[in-house]
Amino acid sequence: SFDNATSPTGNNLWGIEFGNDIFVGVGVSGNIVRSTDNGSSFDNVTSPTGEYLLGVTFGNDIFVAVGNSGNIVRSTDNGSTWDNATSPTGSALYGVTFGNDIFVGVGASGNVVRSTDNGSTWDNVTSPTGNTLYGVTF
């Protein structure tokens, strides 16, 4: 059965991810929420951005979220604190995933970015399309 979880925000959340027994949700105006009790309740986390965050993923003990204006933020402490990563694009990034020790983000105008150092630095990748990419998975 499903129960409603208590949310600390009235804003839309666009993505949610689970890792290390922690749920992290991201959304409007840089909102980041976190649950340490299996999703029963969530608390607000201080965000380093006011930009919409549209996607979030988990890999190598790191949460990475992406959003408007090419924004990329990451947490190395189970979503407790977040820092901005330098993005190679100013275009919106809608989705992010992790696999084979690589984070990959996708977005507007076929933008594809990737990080091979746990989300610290990011590079543009040649995309086969100019169409907007909304999701990516591994």
C-alpha cells in the first residue's frame, strides 16, 4: 500500500533518486529535498542554485542534479550539502544518469554533457541530434 509522504515544499519536484538509503528530490527554484526514513518524510536541503533542477541521479556515492541554464549541482555527503559544478553549456539539461563510472546529462538542442571524475568537471559531447533530449538512462 502507498501512503502520502510529508513534503517540506509546495513547489513542483521534477526528479527523485535513491542511493545509500537516502531519497533526494529536486525541482522548481533549485528546491532540493531529502528523506532518511524510506521516503516517509522529507526535509529541505540548502541549494546552491535558484534555477529549476529537472533531473537527478546517483552513482559512486554521489548525487548529481541538472537543470535550467545548464546548471549542474552535486553532493558527496548523501544529499546533505550541495555544490555547483562548472557546466560546459548554458542550455537546459533535463536528464542525467550514471554508468561505467561516467555521469551523462542531456538537454535542449540535443545537448549532451559528461563527467568522468564523479561530476567534478564536465565536457560537451558531440550529439547526433539537434532535437531536445528529455531523458537518459544506463
